[in-house]
Amino acid sequence: MDRLADLLFQISFYFILISMVMSFIRLIKGPTIVDRVVALDSMTIVSISIIVYLALYFQRVIYLDVALVYGLLSFIGVIAVARYIEGGLK
């Protein structure tokens, strides 16, 4: 069972890396600013999943707290950018 868990961890890590690369490509190629903001938000979500993955792999609970704080800061940042794009921040 331990080998199966290691194999599943490796497969999931590669999927996470592929999604990070795809989000980065969208961040570079995005024709509009909204596409770039969504790509950046998806990159933060993927990086949060990497932090959670590392917390599970190293069996450290403190990494989950870091992922939670990073998620909250990311959410606040996306809200601020969305309000700026709409013209709400002056």
C-alpha cells in the first residue's frame, strides 16, 4: 500500500506541475487583462495545492496554516484587482 500511495503522490504532483505550466502560458498569452487575472488566480490555487501536497507528503500540519493564509491573501488580492478593473478603486 505504501508503494501505491507514493505512486499516487507522484502522479498527482505531475498533474499539478502541468496545470501550473498551463496557467503560466495563459498568463503570458492572455489577450485581455481579465484573462491574465484569472490565470494568476489559478496559479495561486495551484500553488496552494502544492503547499497542501507538501504538507501531506512531509506530514507537517503547519504547512496547512500557510496554505490557508496564502489563500486568504490571494482572495483579497483578486477582489482588489477586480474592483480596480471595474473602476471602483480611486
